[in-house]
Amino acid sequence: MLAKLMGILDIAFALSLIFIKLDILLKVVVVLSILVFFKALIFFSNIASIIDMVCILVVIVSIIFGANILLIVIFLWFLQKGLFSLFA
């Protein structure tokens, strides 16, 4: 059950990355970034959590300086990770 909730969080975060490109609801993206960051801190020994932390830093930089091409890769990372957690 916990894995499914984390999968939903990853999917919600991935979909919220669209808001950065549209420059709307950035507070939602920041809140979801913080939640995913804390989730990554809990499971820090896992390599996927370390990748999550790096992705969160890139997302925060993208919010400050504007969207970049890495957001597509981050979107795909969190979407596939969330889908695997949700349906595994």
C-alpha cells in the first residue's frame, strides 16, 4: 500500500512538471518537490533516491531560471518510476 502511495506521488510530481513549462501553479510544483525530496531522504541508501534528489535540484533550478530540456528526462523518470510502483 505504501509503495502505491509513493507511486501516486511520483506520477503527480511528473505531471506537475508540465506547470513549469506553462509557468503556472509553481507553488504546487514546489510542494510536490519537497514531498518527493523527503521521500528520497527516507530511502537514501537506494540509488533511485539519490537520482531523485538530483532531479529535484534540477527542477528547482528550472523553476528559478526557466525550463530546460532535462525536464523531459525527469518527467519520464518519475512517470515510469511511479507507474512501476503503482502497478507492481
